Amino acid sequence: MSSLKVQPDGELTYSFSESAPTTPKKFRKGTDVTELYKFVHKYDLQAEAIFILNKIKAEIKAKTASTKKKKK
């Protein structure tokens, strides 16, 4: 779990817990991911989120394809 705090002098402090989710199901139900889902829905950013996820997916696919070609 993580938290973002604003100090009295205006400095931002970010703390992160070392207990990372170990399974995809736990990851999806994590606090950070849940907050991201709420943010995307609240500001109606579904189309932008899908666009970004598709770009990331394409980059990962291209990277794995290039590493497979190098192994052959």
C-alpha cells in the first residue's frame, strides 16, 4: 500500500509498503489500482486509458517478438 502526503512546507512525501501483490487477482484488487480505476471513471477517461493500454501492449509484444528472433 502506498500513500502520498503533503508536508507543511509543501514538500510531497510518498511512502510505499513492501508487501506487493503476488497474484493478478490481488493486484487488481489493490488499493492503488482501485484508486486508478476510480480516477479514470470519475473524469471519463476510459477511451484514453484504453489507448494507453493498447500502446503498452503493442510495445511489450514488439519487445518479446524481437527477443524471440534474437534467440533463434
